Amino acid sequence: MSFENLKLIEPILKALKNEGYTTPTPIQAQTIPITLNRKDVLGCAQTGTGKTAAFAIPILQLLYQDRLQHKEQKTIKALILTPTRELAIQIDESFAAYGKYTGLKHLVIFGGVSQNPQVDALKKGVDILVATPGRLLDLVNQRFVHLDHVKILVLDEADRMLDMGFVHDVKKVIAKVPQKRQTLLFSATMPKEIQELANSILYKPEKVEVAPVSSTADTIQQSVYFVDKNDKKHLLIHILKDKSIETVLVFTRTKHGADKVVKDLVKAGITAEAIHGNKSQNARQRALSNFKSRSTRVLVATDIAARGIDIDDLTHVINYEIPNIPETYVHRIGRTGRAGASGIAFSFCDGEEEKEFLKDIHKLIAKTIPVVDEHPFPMKQLSFTERAALALAQQTAKQGNGNKQGNKQGGGGNRRGRGFGRTDRRGKGKKQGEAKKV
């Protein structure tokens, strides 16, 4: 299938050609026709699937066609809510790229910076507004933003907004947009709270789901260390004594765990920062910037906070804790070994629970992760019987499959309803400017 098959207008096809995109990703192929038919969408998809283009492209087409028919004024007709400044900026850049020849104006607003340039741009008229919940509510309450003409509402990364405590803000925003609208909600996971939110704001939605990635790149060298929980910090510090390991992304399951790992590393004289939902947007951006510039050697992250972050030349990923969802393992280690480069992924496994998680990972990726036996902190209680049981589980792993795609796919990666609103903290700064004409 090509983008031409999706009945896209020429200005958008021309922009996609400029970007080098010829073939839609699975989520784009599913979502674009549904959205063009003005139906609500409930999308379950990870970052890196081309999700942003899946909603940006049809929104641009719908607004472009509406403007040709009705010569509407430049009022906010599409509102995209996203939890962080980083994601908001990425989405705004996508609208700029795909809408280059449409003449539609878009603007991104977030907190942590002066609101004056944003207010000035809003006064000139905006068709598409990308916003974090906190700054949006501030400007709504000051009457600088009017949401009376919103036709399309998008909630992106809904589970991350939940994780960051923004759901109440989101509901406040939803209460301020017209009930008669098209609503699209995207979330990588569907916890109970997100499902309840979807039920309250979506009208007869079409569900779009992309199968999670199940294979790992051959360029990634994987290994697992069996180590007692209390020795994990010692093993991590031991590994990081190797100065040739320059950039390391460490994953923990919890925010508290991430902070604790950073504390242990800093105490050992290793530069480290954490990135998770409890950190302010400025703190997250600063930590990421320091890591990319190599001022910080180790970045410790939770899975949700690390979503959407693209780090070039990352050599090592360490799973300080084995993820309980096997697909999460694939996404974690997929941040290294990109574009044919080599990468290394270490996993620390302790206790019966994490061994079960490891077995699930072996089944998903259909291969056995080699065990590193020679290290200073071997697991004391790993008996012969346990090792034999683990070996038996590994034998059940099937042959790896993993197809590789040829064509470059669109925009991979770095809503109608009733009800309530949305949320975000106080997005933090990046450069600002006027609403851009696309």
C-alpha cells in the first residue's frame, strides 16, 4: 500500500514525498481512513510506530477541505494534548512537515517559558494547537485561548499523562471543548483508568491496535547477570568501572527505584541523572541534554518517561530490573544497536519473580539470552535445580523470525466524545515563536 491509496490530497502527498515517505506504517494505514471518515479512534500503539503522522495527516486534510468549503476564520479547530514539552514540540514539527503546502497555521504551547510570545501568536489566529495541559489551562483561564470551535480533539500518550498526574487537568480541558466533536485517544497501554476515560469521551470509536515488536536486532549483544537484589547496585558500579562504556541508559520499573540508582551511582563518583514522571519538564529536559552532550554518563529512566526519547550513538542499555512485560524488554534494548550500529544490553535478574519475567522474554524473542557466570556478585541461592529449570524453559524458546521492511515508512520515530478534560503539569521551555503557517 502507498499513501496514494489512502485518498490523500495533493498538498499532503507532495509534503510526504519531500520527507521521503512512500509507504504508510500499519497504524497509519488503519487510522488515516477512519479519521478521514470523521469517526472516533481508540489507538493502542507504542512510540516509533508512526503514530503522530497517523493523526496529523488526516487532521490536516480535514481542516484543509473544510476551509475550502466554508472559508472559516482562523480559530482553533484541532487541539492536540500531550504530556510533555518534548512530545509537544515533536508533534508540532510533524504538522509543519506534513502541512507545508496547506496554508494551515499551527502553534505549540507549553509552560516553563514566558507566555507572551505564545499569546501574541494566538491573537493572530491558529488552526491547530498542540499543547501541554498546564499551560493550556492557564491561557484558557486568562481568556487567551478559546476552545469553542474545536472540531477535533486528540489525546496523545494518555497513559503517560496518567503516570504524570495530569488526568484531572485533561478532564478540565475536555469540559471546555464542544461535546460535538471528533476525538482520538492514543495510549501505549490501556490501564483501567485510561479505559474509563476513553469510555467517557469517545463516541462509538474504532479501535486501532498495532502488534508490539517481538524481535531484537542482531546488532545488539545481549547478556543476563544473575545477581541478588541487594548486590545489583554493586554490580552496576563494577560494570561502570570500565571507562570504555561511555553512554549508558539504565531502566528501572519505578520512579523511586530510578532515584535510588542515581543516588548510589553519584555516591560512587559516577555522573548520573534520573528521568521519570515526578520530575519537572525542565529537569527532564536538562537531564536529557546533559546525557546527549555526555556531561552525564548514565541516564536512569522509567519506561514511560523514556518513551519518545531518541538518543544517537547509545552504546549500552542496562535493565537494572527485568520488565514484567516482555515487549517492554524489546523496546528498551532497541534504543541501542540502531541503524546497523552495534549495541550492548545487560540485564540483572534476581529472585523467582524476575526469573519468570526472563522466561517470558525468551519465549517472545525466540532466543536464549546468554548468561554471564563470571562476575564478582553471583546469585548465592541459584541452585543446580534452578539452573536446570531455567535451561529447560530456554529450550522451549522457538526459532527467531523477524521480518525486515524495505520501504521507508511514514513518520515513525526518533477523537469525538462526551465528557471531560485532560492534564499536564507545567510544560517547560524550548524556543518559542509565532504560529507557523504550514
